[in-house]
Amino acid sequence: MLPQILALALALFSVQAASAQTYPTRPITIVVAFAAGGSSDLIARVLAQHMRTSLGQPVIVENKGGADGAIGTEGVSRAAPDGYTLILSTTSTHAINPLLYKTIKYNPSKDFQPISLVAQSPNILVSSNAFDAKSVADVIARAKASPGKLNVATGATMHLLNAAMFKSMANVTWLDVPYKGSGPALNDLVAGQVDLMFDQLPSSLAQVQGGRLKAVAVTSAKRTSIAPEIPTIAEAGLPQFEATSWWGVFAPPNTPPDIVARLNAAVAQALKEPKLLETFRAMGLETWPSTPDEFAKLLVDEKAKWQKVIADNKIEVN
């Protein structure tokens, strides 16, 4: 019996090794857990276009939206670990939503194999032109002078957490005004109906450059190369403040190491392409290639950070 078991194990190993050596032999799918047209969809399509060259196979983007990204994400966690089904993850799908929604059934650390980070973008704190504060210090001073009086729009979970972290670190209070999406919130900010808003850099930067909003600070630890003239919240008065939106590629768990390495190399090569760099920059994104281990560590660090913010501020999602 033992020789038969050993022979079977050797055969399975040989098949896996041969598969890794010839991979890929057919098209690869990158799942986006959101509707077409959003940031994740655009990033995935640009990345897929440039990964084709390295992999020698078509890379298809498939949108599987629903439940704030949970449906598509959970589906990939159960896919075959053969390298042909991947997901472009986000800060929300893999670091924040599993901490907020009890209905989410996947574990970001256990149910996925990190491949590589792809891109990052800071959020930005912007104010209406009618609001007279121009800096982080001004915002803190105004909030302390009139506790609970400032109106701060929140159009997404990430932006709500940014606002909560700011309030906690600055020891201030204000009124969070929830919106169903960043678009309506941004419209009201431009109209002066609210005072401040945390938003994604690309969507608000155009409003700032057009003179319709004022940039207060970005949320990254260092100034972004996309708009280096805008200070960070950290340098402007809250040194521990750091919050970045990121995107990365995951495979299902137990994907063979050789396939993981092949995919990591393909992402790294794509992120060097001049046309991709140009497109990402126009979208307000900075490339962020990484090793699988670096990506895994980021996931652990992000979970710890947002778990503390959620607990400290008693944030709940209905």
C-alpha cells in the first residue's frame, strides 16, 4: 500500500509541477467586485492590457458587483487555485468591510493568496470655498471653537473612517453628514451646503484645480507626486495620521508558488510600462509593486489600524 501512496503523491506533484511550468495555457480572468466604470474597473482593465504581453495569454476583466464588493470577492475565494481566476482587491474589500459587516463570509488573510500590490492613492481633505479654514490647524481651531457645528460630508465608508480618525487624533467633534455616494456629497460641498469632506484624490483634485474647492491636506504619510504642493495631514499637525486607498491582486488560497511567482512578475512588468504609468498618473494613482509577503504584511497592518479606528469610534454599519 505504501508504494502505491508514494507513487500517487509523486504523480500529483509531477502534474502540479508541469502545470506551473507551462502556465498559462488559456485566458486569465481578473474579477472586479464592483460595477463597470469605477476606479477598480479602470485599474483592472489597464493592468490586464499590459499583463497580456508578459503572460502570452488574454487577461479578461469580469465585473461581479453587489453587496459592497462581497459577492465577487467571496466567489474568488472559492475558485480553483490554478492561477486562472484572480481578483483586484481594494482597501475596502480586504481591510475594512470584513471588520464592519457581519454577513461577510470570507477571511482576507486565510482565503486569499497575495500576488502583488498594484496602485495607491491618498484621500484628500477638501473644503468648500465658503469655508474660511485653509489648513489642518485652521480646521482643528474652528472645530474646537464650535464643537459639533462643522458639517462634514461622508460619501463612502473609507471617508467616514478617515473623518473618524481625524476627530479622534485632533480631539474634536463635528457633524458627519452621510450621503449615498461621493458624487452627491461632492456636489453639495461645491455648492457650500457642507463645510468639509474626505474624498478620493482623483475626483476632488479636478475640482481643486478648477477653483471650485480648496485643498486642505492629503491623507498619505508623504506628499503625493500627483499633487506635491498639497501638504499631508501628518506634517500639518497630526503626525500619526496616515490613510491610503490601495488596490492589489489576489489569487485563491493554495495557488502553487510557481504560479504566484509568475503572476507577481507579470504585474511587476506591467507596472513598468510607460503607457500604464501615464494612464495611472492621469487617474491620480501611483504604482505600488510588491512581493506577495510585503502585500500580506500590509494586509495585517491595515486590519489592525482600521480595527482600532472602528472600535475607538464605535462605528457600526446598518
